[in-house]
Amino acid sequence: MATATPDLDQLVKEADLGGREPAGAVGAALALIAGAWSLFQFWYASPLPFTFGFGILNDTEARAIHLAFAVFLAFCAFPAFQRSSRRVIPWTDWLLALVGAFCAAYLFLFYKELAQRPGSPTRMDIVVGIAGVLIMLEATRRAMGFGMLVTTGLFMLYVFAGPYMPEVIQHRGASLSRFISHMWLTTEGVYGVALGVSVQFIFLFVLFGTLLDIAGAGNYMLQVSLALLGHLRGGPAKVAVVSSALNGVVSGSSVSNVVSGGIFTIPLMKRTGYSGVKAGAIEAASSINGQIMPPVMGAAAFLMVEYVGIPYAEIIKHAALPAVISYVALFYIVHLEALKHDLKPLVRSRIPAWRERLLGWGLGVSGTLVALGAIYALITGVQALTGSAAGWVLAALTALAYVMLMAYASRHPPVPVDDPLAADVHLPEPWPTVRAGLHFMIPIVVLLWCLMVEELSPGLSAFWATVTVMAMVPLQPVMLALFSKAPLQRAWRQGLADLWRGLVLGARNMIGIGVACASAGLIVGVITLTGMGLMMTDFVELVSAGNVLVMLVLTAIICLIIGAGVPTTANYILVATLMAPVIVELGARSGLVIPLIAVHLFVFYFGILADVTPPVGLASYAAAAISGADPNQTGMQATWYSLRTTVLPFVFIFNPQILFIGVHSWAQVVVVCITGTVASLLFAAATMRWFRARCSWLEVAALLVATFLFFRPDWVIDRIAPRYVSAPAADLYKVADTLEEDDWLVVGIAGETLAGDAQNKTVALPMGRGVNGRERLRDAGVTLSQLGSDIEIAAVKFGSRARKLGVEQGYRIVELKLPNPQRPSPNWVFIPAALVALAVWWRQGRRPAWQPASA
């Protein structure tokens, strides 16, 4: 297997780990502190503190300790300047690390004293807060770069410059004491929701992915992809797409995804005929999409749980189809590139007959389905039979399954993947490659079972999955040695060393994320302190003239600009806090009901696209370093390939069925999956100007029309019949009684803004649990009062789904908006859409043979 060059290794270290690797006692001390952070997070996430009655921390105390570790390691691992030593930590960095850690841990060290004087900071509090903010900014610069520092600095400047700003964004300002108290001594600023999610969820998922990669899962996924797809036309590019999707299941770093897979796939792509620019662009576009792939989604999924207010399993359900569609479309794009340039596939040493291949795929798919069904039946059966002892029984069965799979793998080791620069590349056989790593599926099954079936919290699910992989890492070399009759003592040492290395690397992978969450907390604190969110709504409405599409384009541009200098996690926190409420509010004013999860996925998608967009896209730089091509050209090509990801957020804002919202039957699920995939494929063909052959501009236009009809059939039906019909507000409870949990009651409300201006909005009241409509509304956070035929929103629970959706206290419900029973099904629009696409296909089939384009 090819290995990364020292320059590429350094690129990954600089981007994800910090570039500093001191030797000797200092390096050991740095590793010890990083490992201690991982162990602390493992302890905090586990049930052990409550079992032993020791080390129980509340959320604020845990956030303070978490930030103290992150700040300390940021100054130890990230050098001050590009020219600074990567082997020596100067005394100034030690001083900043110690002072920064003390300031960060201040809320933990003096928690009781601070709780007794809320809102009355002492001089010591203010001094520590000022030092903490300044050191936090320097840690941000080191770990996140100047882009994040400048962004955070401008927001902080806005606090004090508020009285001197233009009227549309003017505010009263704040004193230094109030600013520091808000930012450093409460949970409104640095220690806010973002840092809380980093403590509770993100760390363990990052640790889980790191340990799984150290065990060899990342390499295994690449080998499986190569074995299954390497023999196809454009095979190495298709391997890059699929292996990046598989790596994205457990990894949230686009740069490490590029390097780990690209070091092998990019040379192979160039070998089969792709240019250096296109090879690097394919790998970069594949790798950034790993961040939209559930269940981890670059750590954003866990933040969405807090910001959107729905269970993690729901987040995964909504995000799954767009991620799969995006990868299928990219797979099709690389296939079209291979067709355009007549690229030849890699050849296997033995080419099976088509009957053999068909049988192999049939057995593989059916075997996988049978295995999943058997696992489900076994687990549910054990739970039913053993009751409270089910956990121990399942743990024993998991251990037994691991031993059996390791025994099988030891007898059938994988065939090593050749060097991609060798004269002849021999592709591995599919089944021998797959069977050699089936044990890697165990922790992933544990994670998904806990999340999706048991519906445990993300933190507890990650804990049990991490426990599983922490047991696997030291046992794997022991199992292999045991079954191959090799010395066990050396295997134990290797296994324990791998486990410790995973704990250290997991913590170092978290430094940037922890600092980013804390720095984003400063920005969120500015927004809550100044009321910037309300002003941003008015500002965007002024710029967009109230047009929802213009507003969305403006928001997308803002996300890309911010994301050019801000990591994905921090970018999502910032834009979700600043722009997501704006989209919801302006959509409501325009009569458009936009699901909150659609809004948050919208801003998240455009945040990750900044990783390939020139001139700062780190994923494109990493890919160009491997391919030897120009980084900017690679970034532009990757951006073009990513157009199919760019269009999806606009689709699910206006057609949320692609997020499985409003889909109530399996037939609808099938229709949505097929039409969404077909639309994305047609869009890819249009952007590549290649369908069955090279497309004329008229054919491109026809494919774009078909794409629009597949993606937005509701737009056509809206021209024929309205989506809703009006009903009297007095019928609200009668209608609400007919709705179930998680249904929506769409209403028109009227009231006054804080400025006294009359305002009408369309909002969706969510339905919670209860025996009737009134109780279900109250459970979702909405309390109504009725006087005669007038119904008013009496209260909206703070932090509820209703509050996040723009439902406001004091507004009157003026009408109900019920689904129009006379409205034709949007599915009829798929017929002309399919006819348009088939017409282009038929027309191209009548042309003479084409000549391949130059690569």
C-alpha cells in the first residue's frame, strides 16, 4: 500500500493535529496530557461517575475542563508562526498554555463562588476574563488561521462600535465589564451550546473514528472499494468516490480523507488517463462530501441536535438521502469523464465470466441483507429472553463474534494492494478482501444500533461504540498472533501501544474543533449580546427585497465567504446562529413554510463547499500536492464537480420531501429516492455536457428542464392549484385533534414587531405528544388562549421547536392553512420530465460514432 510523503504527512499534521512534534521528555509529556484529555472525556461520557459517586460534573464544569485541555494543547501543538520550530516548545508558549488553561478552567475552579454572585463580577473575574479572551484569540489564530481570527475580531469590535454603526445595524453597545461577564462568566458566550456539544458528543465520535482508523478500517474500506470497482471504466476515480463515502461514515476531516485515500487513488487515476487537475479534483470533491455523510457529518450532526431540537436519529434520517444522491451523482460524473476521454479500466489478473459476476453480486447483496436481518433478530431475541441481563449477554456474543471473525481473517489474510506507481497493478479479488475485515463492522453496528434502534443519546451511543473499538485495538494484534501461533508478548505491547496512540491522536484531532467551538461561542455571544440576529433579518430583507430565492443565494455566498477562512464546525455554528433564523423568518413572512432542519442543512452544505473553493480550499491543496497539479485549477475543477452538491440545498428548501419530510408511506419513499437520484444524474450530465454522447446546448437546456421537473414537481402543480386552502381559525382544535405526533399544523398569524409595525407570517405549529390537539401543541411548546372565535398565542416555551420555527407570543392566529384536497399529485409531473430526458437519449443515439475528447 502506498504511503504518504513527508510533505503530505506534514500537511495533515498542520491542518488537523498541529505541526509540532517535540521529542524526548517534552514529547512524552505532551502525549500524556493529550491522552489524559481522552480519558477524561471517556470518564465523563460513561455511567461510571454515577456508579461510583465520584467525579460527577455538571455541564458548565465539564465545558471548562474541556476548554482548558484544548487551549493548553493548542499552544503546545500549534507553533506560533510558519517559521517556528516543530520540535521545540518555547517558554512563551508554555506560559501562554498555562495561563490560558487557568483562565479556561476558571469556571470550574471557582464555580461555587461565581454561582453566589451572578451578574456581579469582581476585578479578578474581569482580569481573568480579559486574559482568557485574548489568549483564546491567539489560540484561534494558531489552530484555525487568520480567517477565523479576523471573523471573531470583527464581531467583537461590533460590540463596542455599535453606537457608531449605520442605523440598520446600530445598537447601544456594551461596557467592557458587561462584555467579559457575558462572554467568559456565563454560558452565553465561550461556554455556550457549541462547546457543550463538543464536550458531550463530538469528542467521543472523533476518538471513535481515530481508533477505528488506527485499527485499519480506513485502509480496509479503500481496499474493498478497489476490489469491487477498480476494474470498471474510470475505476480508480470510482474507488475514490466510494472509499471517501465510506471513510466519511466515521471521519469528519476532509484533508485527512484526501491524503489517506488520494495517495493511492490519484496516481491510479492519472495512470488510467485522468489529468492531474481532474484526478485531484475528483478526490477533493469526494472527500469534502464525506462531511455530509451520516452518521458523523463532520461533527455538525450533533450540533444540529441542539440547534434544531429534534432527536439525533431524525437528523440522520433527514440527511441520508441528499448525501447518497450527491455521491451517486459524483460516481456518474467520473463515469462520464471516462466515457468522454475513452479511458481504459485496470485489468484484473483473472476476469470472471458475466454469470460468475452476476452470481457474486447476487450472493453479496443477499448475504448482506440476510446478515443484517439475522443480527436484528438475534439482538431483539436476546433482549426479549434475557431482560435486564441483555447487555451482558450481548457483550459476550459480540466478543464471541469478534473472536470468530478474527480467526477467519487470520486464515484468509487480504492480498496487499500494489504500489500505484508500479509497472503492473494487480487488483485484489472482492470476496477475499471483504472477508479479511468483517470485524471492522462490529463497532459501526454497535454505533448505529444504539443510535437508530435503541435511540440512545449520541453521547451514550458514541461511548458504547468507543468502548467496543477500544477493546478491539489492543486485541487485534493479539488475536492475529494467537491464531498464527506467533509470540503473544510482542503482540500485547503493539496492541497497547496502538491504543495509547489512538487516545493521543484522538485528543490532538480535537484541539482545532474545541478551539473552533469556543471561538464560535464568542461570535454567538456577540449576536445574543447585541441583538444582531434581529438586525440581520431586517438587513437581509432589505438587500434581497423580500425575495426568498435572492435571500438564499445571499446566504449561500455568506457561508462560502465565511467558510473560506473558518473550519466547517465553526462555520456551521456561526451561520446557523446568524443566518438560519433569518431564512426561517423571511420565509414565514413570504408565506413559505421552511422546515428548520432544511435551513440548517442548507447553511451546512455551503459551509463544507468552502473546503474546495479557491483560493483557500485546503482539500484542493492537499489533492494538488499529490497530483502535482496547480491548486487553484484543481479547486476550480472540484468546485465544478461539486455543483451537484450546490443545487441540493435549494431543492430541499422548496421540496423537503427529499429530506423525507411529509413522506408517509414506503411507496412515497421509493418514488422520492428514484426521482431525486434521476434528477441529480441528469443535472450531472448537463453540467458535464455529456449524456449518451456530447450534448448540444439545446440538449443541455432540455436536461436542465427535466432536472427541474424531477426536483420541483410541486412548482408546476402550484401553477394549477394552491398547496393550501384557508379555514377559519376557530376550527384549530378540531383540526389539531386529527393530527398525530410530529405532524404540522400550518397557520397564518398576525401581530406587531418590536418597532410596532404590523406583520403577517405563515408558520407551522409542531405537534408533540398528548391525547388531544391542545396537549400535543402544549407539548411542542405552544400554549394558546381562546376568547370567542379569536385564538392567540399565549406562550411559547423557551428553546422549544415552536420557538425555533418563528412562532411568537402575542400573535393572533388569523387562519388555518389546510392541505388542498383538490390539488393533483405532483407525481404526474414526472411523466413529462422522463419524456424530455428520454427524448435527449434517443436523439443522441441517432448520431454517428463520437471521438473521445482530450483529457
